[in-house]
Amino acid sequence: MNMAYRFRIYPTREQKNLLAKTFGSCRFLYNQMLSDKIREYEVSKKMLRNTPAMYKKEYPFLKEVDALALANVQLHLEKAYKNFFRDPKSGFPKFKSKHRSRKSYTTNRVNGNIQVEDYRIKLPKLTW
């Protein structure tokens, strides 16, 4: 069973910084992956299968945020491509803007890495 939860949170200053870093890293990775896919297709007419791990070597700041959030960026981009090829009216995947994009990210619950207790939530890399 798939379940999704949506929370309004009131983070501390340190948590705000880590969340902002996560939002920025997800947006950066999405844009980099999209740019590389477009460039590879123009050169070789083949679709590039890129992963977040490929970018962590080149951009070490990606190691500071939740790895599952970055993995979900890849899934979101692949879904955007599938939607475009299935129904071109949905539009080609667009680059994410710092100002226009929604400040959110998707992560997965694995081995209890996300906990909710007494009006508090613990997310990966984000302490109580």
C-alpha cells in the first residue's frame, strides 16, 4: 500500500539551512540531468541513463543531502519524459527555476529512517 503524508513543519535555523540545501540540490540535479539528457540526445540520438551517483563525484555538495531525495529526482525526470513521449500535449520536461519552483522534495521511508512522534518528525539527515 502506498501512502503519502504532507506536513507543515517549523524547523530550527540549522534545519532550515539543511532543507534549503536539499531543495537547491534537488533542483540543481534535476536541471543537470535534464541538460545532459538533451545534450546526449542531440549528439548521438540516444537517451542517456544518468544516475545521481554520477553527479556526486563531480559535485561533492550533493553528498550532504538525503540520497533518497536525489534518487527521487531521477524518477521524477524519467516520469516527465515518459509522460511527454506518451502524450506530447503534456509538454517537454522543463528546467526548474529557483523562484518559480515549489520548495519540496520526495523521500522514501526505509528501515525506519522517518519517524513521527509527539508532533515532531525526523527526516533523513535532519535531526529532531
